[in-house]
Amino acid sequence: MLSDKKIAFLGAGSMAEAMIAGIVNSNKVPREQVIATNRSDLKRLKEIQKSYGITVSQRDKLNLKEVDIVILAMKPKDIDQALLSIKNDISPNALILSVLAGITTSYIEQHLHKGQQVIRVMPNTSSMIGESATAIASGTQTSFDQVKLVKELLQTIGEVFIINEEKMDIFTGIAGSGPAYFYYLMEHMEKAGVEQGLDAETSRQIIAQTIVGAAKMIQEQNETPTVLRENVTSPNGTTAAGLKALELNGGGNAISQAVKSASERSKEISEQLEGQKNTTKKAI
């Protein structure tokens, strides 16, 4: 059960904070059993403690052997140093979750105890309000019961999708990075609204509600985006004019390329780490 688990976030950036907010607001895990730590930024830790009432600790003062679930939430470039520093401190029975784009479960397994259970996780920042789309992919040593436990934990921050790890890069491109695409779209819609005489706050709220409504239509109407788009597009009407402008200005292609580029970058990060590892082996 989640209520008796101690959870430690190694890294206290925006993604860690979003997950912490969603978890503690769900009341499924006592706040004092959620721990945030980083290497040296005490100010950041105190901010998170004040906001969410959780436990915070400097990394060198945290006893990881007492932690049930360790969540790797540092920058991907710091993964080697992090794994090296925790290997002798964690319990072989601890469950390791990684929210790091491009870092495979096998890479993490190779650097920790033999048989260590590892699950790769890709949430997004909507975790903060319990509305994340989160993917999980288990490693080679992970039991069904641990996958079930992680799914229960991550359902506190939104919807959970269990996928094969080779699909994690494209999930990252769609959902991990996805909120930023919508924020970018909203920025431009808000700008257009202001240019046409709406105040910024009113424009922003109109746009937000429009996106919420469109998302709910997808979830509740059991129709494809294509059908729903066609249903609201009258010939020679206002929507048709807007969609034509999107097409002429490359709107559809831009969205597709954004997803592909984020996905490719996730894959590149993984390949770069593998390359560094192979180079180190040859040097030895």
C-alpha cells in the first residue's frame, strides 16, 4: 500500500515539484513520507518544503536505505554521477523510478545492484493538478506487483499508460513535451485576441476554456479528432477560413515536426549515453 511507503525524489526541479504537488494533494501518501533532496540548493528545498509540507534533506544527509521508492529526477546529464553516488546507499529491494528523458531502464540496471527493480516514467507538468498523461515502462527485473504499485502511485497525478519502452521516445514527444506546445499555441492565440481588442486575461481564460472543452469532447464523445473537426467546419464559414490559414502557413506540419523533434532528441540522449559508456569501456 502507498500509505506505508517512503518516497524520495533525487532532484528538485520543476518536474519533481509537479509530481510532489500531485502526490501530496491526493492524500494517498503522508506528506512527511515524501522526501525531496538535491546536491546543494538548500533554498530550493526550503521553498518546496514550505509549499507542500514534505520532508527535505541534503543528499549527503539522507539515509536511502530507509527509502522504498527512489525517483531519479535530476538532469539527464548527471545520471552517471547520481547512480554512482547512490549504488551503495540504496537497498537492493528499493524500487527505482526514472523520469529522465532518454535514459533506458537497462542503462540504470547496469549501474545498480544486480536484480534492482527499475521503472521508467514519463509524466508531464500537469502532474501538479492531477492531470498528467504519464507513461510507465518496466525494466527486465521488475515484478508485476511493483508495476501495479507504481501505477497506483502515478494515478495520483493523472492518467497512466503502460507501454513498451521502445515507444517511450514518441510518448515523450507527444505527452512529455506536449503541454509546452499547447502553451505556445495559447500564447499566440492570446496575442491575436489582444491585437483585436480583448484584454489579455479575458483572452487567456477564453482560450483555456476552449481547450478544456475540446479535450472533453475527445474523451467523452468517442469520436476521432478528424470527425470532430469536420463537424464544426461549415463550408466557407469562419472555422474553414481559420483552418485554411493554418494549412497555408504550415500549422499541421509544424505540430508534427515538434513531436518528431522532441522524440528524436529523447532518442539522441540515450544514444549519446551509450556512446559515452562504450568509449569508457574501450579506454579501460
